[in-house]
Amino acid sequence: MKKEEVPQDQSSFSHTNMKEVVYAVDKEGKYGKALSSGWEAKTMALNESLELIEEKVLETVQKIKQGELSPIAYYMEVQRMDPVVLSGYVGMWQWRVKRHLKAKVFNRLRERTLQKYADAFEITLSELKNPKI
Amino acid sequence: MKINFEHNQSAHCENGVVSNLLKYNGLNVSEPMVFGIGSGVFFIFIPFIKVNYAPMFSFRPVPGFIFSRVSKRLGFKIKRHKFKSKAKAQQTLDAELTKNNPVGLQVGVYNLTYFPDEYRFHFNAHNLVVYGKENGEYLISDPVMPEVTTLSHNELEKVRFAKGPFAPNGHIYYPTQLPQDVDLKKAILKGIKQAYRHMLAPVPIVGFRGIRYVAKRIRKWPDKIGVKKTNHYLGQLVRMQEEIGTGGGGFRFIFAAFLQEASEILENPKLSELSKEMTVIGDQWRDFAIDASRLYKNRSRETDAYNKIADKLDAIALAERAFFLQLKKAIK
């Protein structure tokens, strides 16, 4: 990549004035750092993955309304977690976390267990029980 | 207190932290140099491990490997601490800072307040340097940011104790006992040797064979898992290739910069020629990313389009194979 070819497209951090370092060659063919404000091809890849997260959230909301999944599943998706990450934050085995994603199991959970989830998501118990979806 | 630490914005967090810490301790090595000595150029495709609902691709070794290789090859020691207790983690950090010792920290990205929202994922192998504490705020030099910044005690504790894969557990590290004189030439040769060994490894998912394997799968994906999933998988590949920290083209440009520097130090003009070839390969990767992004923009359903970008990837695999064979010859 030549220095004059370093892309300066709009990206998610254009509004923050942040630029990232890439390596490129100057006219004499010497390598050095150059700043890029973003690249369309890459922003599109990032957006694609963000869209997928949004789709997953919508899907989860549907399933909660149908009484299939628990609010834990909703907060997990919103905070971009998966059962592996969540199990780390609540300090429980993964299989337990996966069970707690089911609405039926969730309704029988003790306050103490629910509190662990509320702490992990940094919300209150009532927010956990009644998510605004 | 504030340690007189020089912040240099870098492409990649791990190399940047290592390079900045070494510079502070009186050993002047650039980011590409750290990357090259640590054999950072790599490729692996792990179809059976899913990250973010897509198979895992990586253009670099496991986090932490580059640093430990560099320390071994340049002959310095790294002191590392990990903690169970959050209070102890903070005490140790504060104690090092009062000793005027800037330290590297492994942190999770999700709760880094100064990152743009779009980049906040649960990725736990980010690196930054803490170089002081003023009015209860920690002074942070994050190598991918243009300027230094600060984090409060709580904010720092949160990212140091992020959970999930690669959980940092408050991990702090710093170089100790730097050797009097460093044999840079020997270290560079070692770095190059391991790089071509890995890229030419007789393992189907590693190096140029790994790239070829991905190309083969791309041809099958549209029929097997559908266009939507294929596009998502391609998006994942492009993200790994171009995300902040790669310096563009899946680290290929940083490696080319390293070869150029190495050519001068080793007085080997062949390496300078190879640096140019690596630049061409990096450009090929960028081309591939553009084509891939067109696919998920247009959501085109013709399978021929997928064959075409698979051809591109095949060409890259061939080019990298030829390149690393030449590199092997060049340093003999």
C-alpha cells in the first residue's frame, strides 16, 4: 500500500477524531506509519456483524414474548455476550447459565442467583425481572 | 506521580506496548521490529471453533506469544503477575508505579470507556501501558489511540477483571534486566526462520495451506450453508484481516516494513526485494477485502461470484507459498 492510497473514508470513529495507524510506503519506497480515518470495505464488514447482533436481539425478544426464553437471554445479547462470557461474569458453570436462559427455569430461580445476573449486567433486580422490551 | 513515558501510536496493541516499554528501558526497537522478531506473520483457520457465530480465522499468533518470543530472542526477562484479588492487583500496580516503573496491562475491550461503541466486544487480549496516577486517575497509554488518556480506579479495575475467554485476571507485566548489548541480527534471523516455518507448515489449517483451505470452503459454503451465512463468514475474515491493530492487509504491511528494516541491519539486499513482494501480497489481501465487501453489500446470489473470490484467495495462498520459500533461501 502506498501512502497516498491509505483510505480516508468515513467510519465509526470519524466523529471522535480518532485515526488508526497503518503501514505504507512513501514515494522512495520506504516504509513508515500513516494515519487512516477508516476504510469502507472494513466498515461494511463491521456493520454486517453489528446487524447480526441486532437481529439476534430481535429474535430473542420474540422468543421471550412467546414464553420460551428468559430476560437473561435478552440482556446477554444486548451486552454482546454469549453463555461462555456470561458464565465468567456470574461465576457459574456454562450449563447452568444455558439452563437459566429458559423462561421456565428462570421463573423458579432464587433471588440470590438472580442477583448475580443483575450484578453482572449492572442492572437492578426489578429490571432483570421486567425488561423493557 | 507521572512517569516520563513516551507514547507512540502503533498499529497493533501488543507490539506497540512491547516497543514502547522497551524504548522506555533504553532499547530502541520499532514496532515492525518487535513484530518480525516475534514471528508475528501467520495464518490459521479453525473451522470447528466458532467466534461470534463464524469460524475462527487469525492472521497472528495467540496473544502474548509475540512478547515472549521477543524477550527470549533479545535476552531479557519479563516479570508477570496475575491476581485473584482485586485489591492485591491494585496494590501491586501502585507499588510498581511508585518505583517509577511503567507497566503493561492485559485488559478487556468491552468496558474501555474511550473506545467507540462499535468496537466494544468481549475481547480480552488488549494491551495498554499505565504510566502514572494523578488525582486518583490512572494515566493510560493505549498504543492504538492517538493520544494518552486516563481511566478511573473503577474503570481500570473493570477492564482488568473482564471475564470470558482469555480473562486477564489483572495481568500486569514489565521487562526486567535488559542485557547490555543485544544481538539484533541473531534475533532477526530467528524471527524470520520461525515465520517461514509456520507459514509453510505441513498442516492443512495453518499458513498458506490454511488460506487454500479457506478458498476451498468458500466455493462450497453458498450451497451448503446459504448465502447469508457465507457472507457473515466472509465478513468475519475481513474483520480479522483489517481490524484496528493489523496495520492493514492482515499484518502483511507491518511484516514488509520489518523486512525492509531487517535488510539494512543484516546488509542483505534480498530482504529489501522481498519486502516489496510482501507489499504486493498485502495489496492482494486488500483487493480480496473489497471484493468480499461487495458480496455482502449486493447480496448477489450467483455462486460464480464466490468462485471468483475463492480464486483470488487461491492466488494469495500461492503467492505466500512462493514468498516464504524465497525468504527461506534469502537468509541461508
